[in-house]
Amino acid sequence: FYSDSMVQQFNDENLGISFEHLSSWKQQPGQPGVPEIAFITGEQIVVVFLGVPLSPTATPDQVINEMLQNPARENESLVKVSSGETEKQANSFTTKLGNEELQFIHFQHNKMLYLLQIQLKKSNRFPKDLQNMLDSVTFTKPALLRQPVTSVNCKTFYSADEHVKINYPSDWSPSSTFSNPETIAKFSIVEEEDFSLSLTISKQSLPLSVTTPEYCTLVQNHICKSGLKYSEQKRTVSDQETICFSTENAKGTKVMYTPIAVEGRGYLLICKSKNADFLHPKNLFDVLVSSFSLQESITEEELASFRYFNFSPYITFSISKEFTLAGDPMGATQFTYTKNPLCSFTVFPVDMTQIRQMAPHVQMSSIYDFMRLQWDAAQLPYQIQSESKVKIGKREVSQVVTRGIFLPQTETTVQITFFNSNNISVGLIWQAPSTNFMQFWKDEGAAIYRTLSV
């Protein structure tokens, strides 16, 4: 290692990482909304650092492939990374992007994926400087993972015995055994001893004459007898008007009770959160509880598919099990088609206030304008095939179909369905090689569109 005077400490609490680098590495000014952190070394080598949350359903390789459009990997190797008491192995490879040869190093910790992009230039000194930097890495809990939850990708639970259907987050664990015989289902997530969330459905027998309002009164009386303070919120669940009762016990666990009475059966939906206020879980719980229904049967296709929800602006759709999900550092959620990884569907909400700060002299009113600006900056050739306005439910949306070289050396067709809600512009983007687009649309794309609600 070098003397203290020769190194500087980089620390990012948001990404949960710190490391030392030579003071001759100059950090470049960042741009609003752009998550990359760039350094230029004394030898004029550009080193770009990036940290992104890793989706529970995606592997690091899948995320890298989606970000870099399935790069041809060469010189693959393992690189040592220190994390305090724990030593990690990072993956390294080289590839060509355009005319530039680059090295990529990526490693995972605390549900975060960290990526280094390095210009390949001849240097006797840089490899040692780079390894010293990697040896100095330490991790903390990333503040980025303690942000309010804004969307959720759900699986579907169905009990053939009870005819109960409900959505639950795909990274939550369903329980198979219950201490309470009245419990039908329970789903939960526990992060070490940091925080926990859970959803439980229980059922009890009621006299046939008991209605949902009367069942709400029974639950309310039970809460009053416990001595807990509570608040009420009217809501509609399974086509019935009901009341959600919210309480908090002495240990700080917050609980929401939502009762439903149906023909002598009382269903109670119980949502619990512990040390999870930073997630603002109410929006998540509202979506899950609202998905509760009683159905005589369910198709295998529906049971196997996912249901995605974006809370604000509200967007929801179903998507088949043939897709893998990955996040994007710019805030996009991309579903990649496993049968052809060049085909994808992406939900991309952007804050236009931040986007306009990035290019204050360019007039941009929508995410489509932003995407065109990116294409023009990258000198990507494209042609607009069609432009139209349609309605999805009661909302009018714009649709554009364009062809261009959006994938390396591949003519690509992109359909962008977009709309604005306050300062947020949302793009719903279907993308595939032009030769495969119509088949992709027939097999999967149209089904997503049919289930779309905005």
C-alpha cells in the first residue's frame, strides 16, 4: 500500500461501500439522475464505478448481460476483493464496446451488485493500483436498500380447498405449517434481525347472517379490548366495502387488520411490519390486500405468471414465467425473455424534473423525448414506423413504433407506450430484433398489453 498522503478515501453510504484510491485519481463531477461515478487516473485511464440493487430473481450475470447487451466475454478470471474480515472473489472479463476495449469487474454484497468499467491501456503501474483499491474495499448497509418500496413483482397464491386467491411478493417466503388452525396462508420476509414484513390470511366460522360491516365491528371490539389505539380506513376488497384497522403494539410492531365476511366465513387479512417504516410498506400492503378474492378455480397459466405493480403512478400487468426480472440503475424494471434474451419488456418511469436538469437547453416533455435524445447522442440510426394515441382504460396514452440499431449490429423494433402523470413520465417498452418482433408480440407481448392497467 501507499502512504496516507498518496491515497484518498471514497465513501458512499447510499451504495454501502468505501475504498481507498490514489490521490492522482480524480473523481469527475456527476450529473443529476446518472448513477455512475467516474475517475480519471494520473495515466488518463477512465475508471467508472456503479452500484445497483440486485433483484432476487436475477443473477449478477443476467444483470451484466442486460446492461451490456450480451457482451462477448474474453480473458475471464477471478479477482480478490477485501471486505473487512471477509474476502470476496470478483469476476473479471474484457470485451469490446464499439471500437473500445474494456475490462469489467463485478462483485456482489448486501443484495447490491458493484461494477467497475475500465479502459484498457498499456500501463505497468495501473494493475497494481487497481488491486490495492480492491484490497481496501469495505462494506456497510446500503442506504439505497432502505428506500421506500415503489413497486412489487408478485406471485399468485391459490388454495383449491379454500378457493382463496391473493398476490404476494415474489421474494417473500410462503409458510407451509401454521401454529393457528384458522390460518389459511402466511407470507413473509425477514432481513436478518433488521426488519420484517408479513401477510397472513385466517378464516373463522361465523353465523350465516353476519355481514362484513358486522364482522368489522367484532374485530374493532377485539382491538378496543386489547387497549391499543387504532385508526380506520375504508376500502373495497373482493367487491365488498370493508374497514382496515391499523394498530401498533408496545414493541413497535405495526399491524393492519382487514375483515371480510362471506356466507358464514370470516376472513381476516393481517399485515405486519417491524422496523420497516423506511419502506413505507402501506402502499405494498394495500396492493396485496386488494388482490384478495374468492374463486372456484384458477388456470395453470394464471398461477404460473407474475403480477407487477407500480404504486405511483399506478401501473399493473401480468407477465409469464418465461421472463426474468432485473433492475436498472436509471430506475427501469426490465423483464428479459428467457427463450430469446434479446427480447424484453421494460417499465421505465422517469422524473422529468431531473431529466430536464441533465439537458437544460433541450425541450423534453416525455420519456420518449428523453430516449430520442439518448439515441441521437449515441448516433444510433432509427426510423419511426408509426405514431398514435390510444386509450388503456380511461387513460389516453401515446404509442410509437420505431426501428433502429438499438442492439449491437442488430436491427431492432421497439414499441413505446408512454404517458405523463404529474412530473413522472412512464414508458412501457417492448423490444426485440426486427426479425423476431412479431413472433415475440404474438407469443408474449400482446398478452402483457391485454392485462395492462394504468
